[in-house]
Amino acid sequence: MSCKYCHLNTHIIDDCPTIICKICKDIGHPQWLCNKKKNYNKKIESKIENKIENKIENKIESKIENKIESKIESKIENKIESKIEKNINYYLLLEKQKWGDSTVE
């Protein structure tokens, strides 16, 4: 039987002296025989969890921002619609008010 990595007939891929492990980057064993595989799997899981959490946080933040923007826009539209028409009668009513009682609109 020959090695599928280096194609020599003296050994199989599990015992290949030139194979490089994809997990720990050591020479002499394949990734499926690596002793550090458990730690590697934990790192991958934590990276995946972090990505999922970040996506969820981004979605929540964007939804909140959209709601805030829509509320602000609606308040602005309401203020524009509720503006008082300033005609002569409006200014005549202001004449009777005291300076300290007036509000800025």
C-alpha cells in the first residue's frame, strides 16, 4: 500500500513522516490523528458563536436605529403639520402676552 500524501510504498498516510497537520502545523501526523484537536474544535466553536452574536447584535442595533429614525421623522412631520399659521390675529394675541410668558416655536 502506498501513502496518499507522498506516494511512497513504505508507509501509509497515517504514518507519513512528511505530512503536515492542518490543526497544529506539526510534521509527522495528519489532522485526524492530532492530539490538539479538542482545543482546535473549541476555538472554531467560539469563533462561530462570536460571529452569530455579532450578527444578532447588528440586526438588533439596525432595528433600533430604524425605529428611532422613524419616530424622529414622524415627530418632525407632526411638528410641521401642527405649525400655527402666523397671520395678523396671531400677532395681535402676542401683543397681550407678557414677554416672560412667550414661548419660542
